[in-house]
Amino acid sequence: MAEAGGAQDAQKLTVRLNPADNVVTSRSEIGANVKIPEEMVATLTPVPQGHKIATRRIGAGEPVKKYNQIIGFATEDIRPGGHVHTHNVAMKDFERDYAFCMDRTETDYIPEADRATFQGFRRKNGKVGTRNYIGVLTSVNCSASAAKYLADAVSPEMLEKYPNVDGVVALSHATGCGMADTGEGYENLQRTLWGFAGHPNFAGIILVGLGCEVNQIDFLLEAHQLERGPRLRTMTLQETGGTRKTIEKGLALIEEMLPLANQSRRETCPASELTLALQCGGSDAYSGMTANPSLGYAADLLVRHGGTAVLAETPEIYGAEHLLTRRAVSKEVGEKLIERIKWWEAYCARNGGEMNNNPSPGNKAGGLTTILEKSLGATAKGGTTNLTGVYKYGERIDTKGFVFMDSPGFDPCSITGQVASGSNVVAFTTGRGSCYGCKPAPSMKLATNTPMYRRMVEDMDINCGAVLDEGMTIEQMGEEIFQQVLAVASGEKTKSEKLGIGDHEFIPWQVGAVM
């Protein structure tokens, strides 16, 4: 998508993404009356880093184009060299051609004998994990404290005896009761808990409830055909006899699980067993130029090696969904995506929200003007291969290739759904700097620009700003990301893991009335 990359580009003041665009993006803060030799214009006012500059006159009402796509419409005449942002650009409706399957292609798969491998934990059901945790999962917020106390009761000295176990993590949430026992919200929660209970990054799970909640553990087990056993144990505070007794019983169960979990050993597994969650947060104007297209290239590589890449955040592909429907393997798959878009439009309308108002203050400060601009950059994470499936939030992904999972744009909530769907590694691009971890799935942080990477190097794993600053191509950066995914999947710790982040980011999507 972007033309960024190469030593010559690294010397320019701006980045042009397509010859048909009528704006370019500043590589650093540019003062007034500064000539842009590559565009033959001069700035009329100071332009912040990452913001847009008009390269020709854009009349009031005319489209502003970036990525050779419409990102908004001028609200006033914009002269060549003018700063283009929220003060002179706005959204309005226009027709998009979904052109289902028009850009569908034959995927150039790597021969099986030549495919990449990693060192993973193969479970008895055939799934492969990239980590080996024991999880304490709550059915309701009322058991959250007991679950946390239980995980904290597992001492470092106890874990030292089991070197193959990555740790014990308590995952609590804010719902599970005061809700309807049917409908979208209840289904989201059940799918999420089911997905985590069976996730291959867990060697064992203890489900802890209160006892009287709407989200009954027995209902969950029955609905999703989960069976209690040595690696799945359940209890409730009311039945066990309160907080202290629940912690004591839970600790005894963990002591039984640890030797079993420690028996797991990493073994060579094909990259086709990887499911990579594609995520962006704290985005800026460079997201769509460096990190996102580079991650998209890495996603294409993973698909070619037989694996799965999962794009999410429906509000953040809004306005760019036509680029995905064109890549759908069938009209049915494309229509599933549009059905989710229509659901979101209705959801926002009945809750007094706007799909067009997604960019956050941080996004706007980083140069993103409209949801269209943000979405076009965000969609680049999905690469170029066919869209093979569309899934509801937390729904088990049952097809290989590039797929989409419906979710909000709120990163922790979105990634919770991706992990529930089966993602065993997370790749998270960020321009402003997102400090995020996600137990039990390792989360790689990809910086979009070099200044932020240097400022937050303790949290960032890869500097994709090298695409602009060091002349790396999108393909070279994508290959680096792909190799790092394999290394992380094989046990190399991410920055967030080294910092111990990931215990508090479990956020199932809560939809519906709280009663």
C-alpha cells in the first residue's frame, strides 16, 4: 500500500502513499514557508509530525484522497501546501462498491516440506500452545477476588519446582450476573470463557464461581461440551464454604495440576499451528505506512506457511470494509462481514453513538483525521491474501488463512475475543505507545515510528519506524516480524512478558442491559 522504504525515500520531508493522492504526510514537524521539493509546494503554516499537507488545490466539498482512497471531504477550499486535518476535513456518506470476490486470488502456499516451524506445546487434542500456563478463570465478578487471592497464593518457590510451567494467572471480569441468560451479551461471555477454558496455552484451568450467578458453570460446561477432569476443575465459593476455604481448596488443586503441566515439553511444530491476532492501538499517521503494512506482509507469510491471521476491531475497518469484501473467497463470506457492519451501525444508533467518530484524541494528535483514514491504515494489517472466514466475537476459528473476527475497537476487549477464538500469539502495532500484555498469549509490540520506539524501548519489541528512517522495505520488515513471531511462539519472552504485564487485560465484550 505504502511506497515508503528505500534509502532515497528516507531523505524526503514527506511520504506519498499513492500517485493519485492529493495529500502527503510529514515525516517530522515542518515549519511555515518550507519548500517540499519532492511535491513542488511550500507549507503555508507549521505542520506537526505525521499530519497531512495538500499537494494541490482541494475545493470545498471535494474528496481528500490518501492510499488512493477517500478519507473525507474538504469543508473549505484548501490551497496547495495547506495543513489538512480536522479543521478543514469532515466525513459524509458516499457509495462504496463491495464487489464481492473481485480481488480473490490463488494463494501461493509454501510447499509443506519447506514450511517454517516453531517449538510449541502439543496438547492431547492436537492443538498447539505457545505458552504453558495454569489459569484461574471466574464465571462472575463476585468470585474475582477469590481467584486473585488464589493465584497470589502460588509462591515463586512452588513454581521453581516446575520449570516448564510459565505461571499461574487469574483472569477475572466485570460481569456474569445482573444480565439476561440469553442474547448477545450472554453468548459473548460464554464463548469467551469456553475459548479460554480450552485454549492450548493453558495446561490446566480452575473455574471459580460464586454459586448463584446467572452465568452458571454447569450451564457453560453443558452448552460447550466441556468435561471436568484433571486439567479442568470447578468450584463455587458458596458450595466450598467461603473465601478462605475456596483459596485452600484451589491451592490444593493447583498443586495437583502443576506436576501434570510440567510434563509438557516443547516440540517441533509447523507454522500452520499458529493463529496470530492482528491488533493496533494508540495509532498515528505512520501506522498505515510502516507497522501495519509490514505486519500485513508478515500475515501473508504466515498464511502462505499454512497458518491463520485474525483481523478484528470492526469499528476500525469501518469505511474500508469494501477492500476486504473484494478479497472474500465467496459472496457468503463477504456478506457476513457486511452483516456485522450493519449490526454495528444499528448498535451505535440505539446507543447514541457514531461509527464515524472513532479516532481518539491521541489518534487525531498523531495525524489521523477521520475514521476512514484510520480504517484504511488499520486494514493494512490484514495483508493481501483471501478473506476465508468471518466470525462472531470469541467464536472458535475453524478455517485457515486470513479471517476476520467481530469486536469493538477497545484493544483489551478485542484481543480477549481473538484469544478466545484461538489466537496463540498477538502482534500489536502502536504509534502513540500502547503498554499491553495478554496472558496466556504472548503479545509483541510493533512501534510505528522511531522517536516513540526510543522513548518507550522497554515496552516495544520491534521498531517499524526503520521503514522510513533506515530505508527498510515493507517486505524486509514483514520478514523480520514473521521471524520474531516464530521466536516468540518458541518461548522467547516479549517485552510485556518481561515486565509481567497481562494479568488484568481479560475483558469480555459486555453487550446488553445491566439489571
